[in-house]
Amino acid sequence: MKGSYILNKKNIMKILSIFIILSFLLISCGKKEAALEYEVTKVGVGDIELSVSKTGQVVSENEVSVYTSSSQRVKDVFFKTGDNVKKGDVVVTFYPADKNETLRKIQMKNLEIKKYERNLADARRSLGRKRESKSIEVQQKSRDLHNAQELYKVGGETRVNVDDAKKALRTSRIELDTADSEERANIEDARTSLKTAKLELATLQEDMTLIKNEITSPVDGVITEMTADENYKVNTETTLFKVSDSKNMKVEVSLSDTQVKDIEVGQRVEITSDALPKGEKVEGYVSQISGVAKKSENLDESNTTVTIKMNDTKNLRPGTTISATIFYKERKNVIKIPYSAVINENGKYFVFVVGKDKKIKKREVKVGISDETYYEVTSGLSLGDNIISIVDETLKDGQKIKIADPKKPRKDNKKIIKQQNVESVPAGDAAPGGPGPM
């Protein structure tokens, strides 16, 4: 009886153990794996732009240096460096003393010229008088000689008297020539003095035209340099001030060798600056790339100056610091997908397309340019296709997923997979990395 009781008890324990094992297997086999959540993106079109951004400066295409040709003393200066000026604005005035002194010299030179004109007239009259007097004397001596020679022929005059008459005539002729030469020299001196005085007058009159009461700005712009100051004695070889033309301005940026290799004339540029209203941009284009690169003082590279022409200068002024973005590649209205949605496998690119049954299919695509945020897709996808936004190594072709709500926090799929692996380990076995049975 006792043995039968023990035997029944063992049978009951065996039946109970079998029941527990069967229950565990049924539960394990009946439990479904939880579908993993992924965000899904609908394929659409948009723009992809590759660009280089660099800080630069606004400069004038026409900086005018203003000089004066007369060494005058400055009276007033009405603008300083950085001030805006309009064409015709009076910038500098001068004391009138320099002008008055030149006027006085002109008046004195005119009086001097009149004196030389009188001297020339007197010399000419003196020449005429002396020439007339000596000519009469020569004529008289010539008659005396003729009479002496005639008398000598008839014995009425001696040979000595004839010779004396010849000497007297010769002397008179020499005196005539000498007087003529002396007076002509006097005339030439008077003429030279008069000519010199007239040249000096012309110089003074030219100086007078150079002497200014004031100097105005030649263009609309900004004063970028001001040398003149009150009571400043002008140096004719030094600029009084410089004006940068604010109507004709450009932007200059310095790009490294790596940056400039993609830049070409005509590429579109967007310019921003703290000097512009918030959010406002100035459009422009690359107008020139310097043919000479300059070695950087601090880095082991060279820099090239790139000139940008602005379509509208707006509130920018010469010297303003700007940020220029040069777009060297642009694709408009192309199919684009997130960078994170693409897998690169040995140079081939793949995405996971989500079907209506929420099963995914791995599909090869051809890509174009990328701005490291989006890829341009040239083939393999159509508008409206749904793809997984952020792919990972756990995705498999044909896998069914759960579409995540982008407004809710995303679940960690790796944790879910790990938990499923732990739950699927049979009783008495150890989960990967976990302890074995006790």
C-alpha cells in the first residue's frame, strides 16, 4: 500500500513537470516578436546646393584720391574718416591769404610788363634817332671827300687833306655800324625782359586757377582717409582725402586652395552682414578670380582673392564686413532623400522602400551630388515612394516594420531586439552574456 502511494506520487510529479514544460513551450511558440519602429519619409523634390562660405569685405571699385596743386593753408574741414558725402559737398576750405598774395604778384607783374614795353619802345626810338644822325654825318663826310678829290685833280687840294677826308668818312661809317649794333642789343634786352615777364605772368595766372577757395567731393561715397586738418599746410604731393565711390562697390573674399578649386566666374553668391536688416541678403555673382595666389603667413597654404559683384548694394558701405556664400553646384527641383536614408555598400547605394503592407524592400538607387544632408537621386525612386528615413544594420529585405509617429519619442530598436533575444532563450539555458542555470 505504501509502495503504491509512492508510485502514484512519482507519476503525479512527472505529469506535472510535463504539463509545465508544455505550457512554457506553448507560451513561447505563441508569442509574437514586436515589430520594430522606423520613421518613414515620402520621396519628394527639392534643391541641393554645394557652397563655400567665407568672411570678406566690401570695397569700392573706384577710390578717388583728391589732391590740390597749390600749396595752400587749410581753413576748415567739414568731414572726417567714415562720413558719407555726396558729389559736390564742400569737404575742405582754404584761407584767402594765398589767393590774395598771388593776385598782388599778378598786379606787380603787369606793371613790370608795362615798364619793359616802354623800355622796348624807347630803345627802338633811340635806334632810329642815332641811325638818322649818323647817316647824315656819313653823307656829309662822303661829300667832303668828293669835293677834296675834285680839288686835288685841279691842284686846289693837297693829298694829305684827301686822305684825311677818307679817314673821316671811314670813321663815320664805323660809328654808324657801332651805334646800330648797340641800339639793337638794347632792343633785344628789352624784348627778352618783356618776354620773360609775360611768361612769369602766365605762370602766376595758371597758379591763380589752381588756387581754390574750397574742394568738393568728386563722387557720392565714404571718406576713407582724411589727411587735411585745420591750419594744415598742403603738400601738393600728398592726398588731402580719399573718397570710396559708394555706387560702384564690390566684395572681396580670400579663399584657400581647397576652396577656390571649385569656384568659377558667374557663380551665384549670397551675402549677409550685420549691417543689413535681420534675415536680409544681397544677391551677387563671382566677377573675377585673381590669377595670383598669395602664401598664407600662418598656414601652409595659399589664398586667392575672389571678387564678387553685387546686384544691389543696399545699406552696405566700403569697409563693411560681410559673409559670402558662393554656390558652386546647384540642382533645382530634383528628387532628394535624407543622407541618413542611404546605405553605401562597396560603392553601390541602397534604400529601404516601405510597401503598403509595411514590409520593406531593399532597392539600389543611383545618386548625384550630396550636401551631406541630402542625396540627389537620379534613378531608382519615384515621387511618392515611402522610404525609411534613418537606416541601420538590423534591417532586412522583406522585414515588416511599424511606422513611427515623428511627434512621439522614437523607441530604441536595438534594445527591443536584445530584449526579444533574451525572452526567446529556453528555460535552463543562458541568455547571451548572462549567467547559466543555478
